[in-house]
Amino acid sequence: MRQVHGVDWRDPAGYTLCLNTALLGYERVADLVLAAAGYPDQPPLPRTADARARPRP
């Protein structure tokens, strides 16, 4: 990316949304992406005390 576009792919400022699947899990990340995109059929996200408390698959 740096050679072609002059940007560092590791710079988080180049991304609109950064989600850690190792911390949140794939299902939670998918829910967050759908909610951020305004997907019309997406139910409200459940509120949890701590996403890290969720067991990993």
C-alpha cells in the first residue's frame, strides 16, 4: 500500500471502523458491522457489561 498509494496499512486513521475479532468474536463483529451500516432488519444489539466476558467459540 505504501509503495502504490503512499499510505501505511497499519495506520488506524485510514479505516472507518476497526473491530478486534479476537476480543469480540465473529458474531458480535458481524452484528456491529450490520448496525453501523444501518441494515434495516438488524434487531437492536443486546447490552452487555463486558464483551470480553463472552465465551469464545
